[in-house]
Amino acid sequence: MKPVVVSRQARADLREIGDFIAADNPMRARGFVSELRTRCQALGRQPMMGRPAPEIALNVRILIFRSYLILHRVLDDRISIDRVLHSARDRSIVPPYE
């Protein structure tokens, strides 16, 4: 099992998702963000879940959870969660990977 590391930007994405949902339903916001985090952690056990996303970068994968996209990379020593975005959001905002 590989450790799952959530980037600063992905943590900010999760906070924004929680804030957005909390505007209508604070209880659901906490539960939903918790479900998203659990889905991210599952990548430690099954790192190849999701599909490759060569349109973003060669080593990036996308795991879908409900209407959200978990952008991650499988590295030698860890799984890196880079972004968590709503599927309707413009993905051109995703900074280029090196």
C-alpha cells in the first residue's frame, strides 16, 4: 500500500467544495467532503483506479467520484492527489504538469 499525499491545491479544492455545499446544507458538506477524502485514500490500496488522462499529462489519472474528478499521479513512493474538481468546471485552469 502506498501513502496518499494530498497537495495544498487539492486541500484548497476540498475546502471550496465543502464551502459551496455548506451554503445549502452544512451537515451534508461535512459528509460529502469526508466521502471524497475516503475515495482519495482508497487509491493507496488500488493506485490504478480511474483512467489515464493524457490530455492533461502522461502520468496523470482521473478518478471520478459522483460529479467530481480526482486528478492524481502514481509515483514510485506515493500517490499524489493534485486536484479535486467538479466535472463541469473548465479543466483548462489546471496548471500544466512538468
